[in-house]
Amino acid sequence: MAIQRTFSIIKPDATRRNLTGAINAKIEAAGLRIVAQKRIHMTPAQAGQFYAVHKERPFYGELCEFMASAPVVVQVLEGENAIAKYREVMGATDPAAADAGTIRKEFALSKGENSVHGSDAPETAAEEIAYFFAGIELVG
């Protein structure tokens, strides 16, 4: 398998509860390296641009408002098959359906406040990484 990069956000519901370290521990225990990380506070406009793919969906406004409600931690993760591996570590979007031991099963409050975001494909990962990070910030 090839080394791959993926993008992650530790969302406001998790940063409010000081779960960044616990989530990072799960990421690293899964064999993924954090090669870039920063804490930011998105504006509603930045969240709207990032989630533009969901603009026509009924939850878009609520999602943007939530993502701008408190700081988040944006990250670039690296490892073998990183996209699939991180999605496995995150667990299902709905924490009630997530497997035991996953980030969402352990930390998510609800389907909407599900603690983390992760890229779903190589193309998406590249776009999401470039939205938040300059190449010089990727130090893997």
C-alpha cells in the first residue's frame, strides 16, 4: 500500500470538551502521523466555502453555524491507506451506529455534533488540505 495523506478536523463539540489530545492519541494509535496541525476559529463564510458541496442540503446553514461556533483543530494525517484508515478510526457519522472504540462512538454527542471530519477520497483530501495549509506547513 502507498503512503497517503488525508485531512481531519476536530470539531467544536470536541474542542469545547478538551478532547484534542484524546482524539490525537486514537489517530496515532491507528498508525497515522499528524504532519500538520493548527487550531483556528473559522468564520461562517469560511465554513460555508469549505462545506460548499453541501450548499443545497437542508443541514448546510446549521452545519456552517456549528463549525464557526468555536475553535476547531485542522490536521493533515499521513500513513498507509490514510483515507480509509482514518474513516475507520472515526466511525460512522451517527455515533449510535459507530463501532466500539471509534472516535465518534467514544466522543460524539450526536449525528450533528460528531467530533471529527475526515476526507472521503484522494481528490477531496487534496482540496481540503490546500484550503487550510500551505505546502511549507506540511512537515511529514
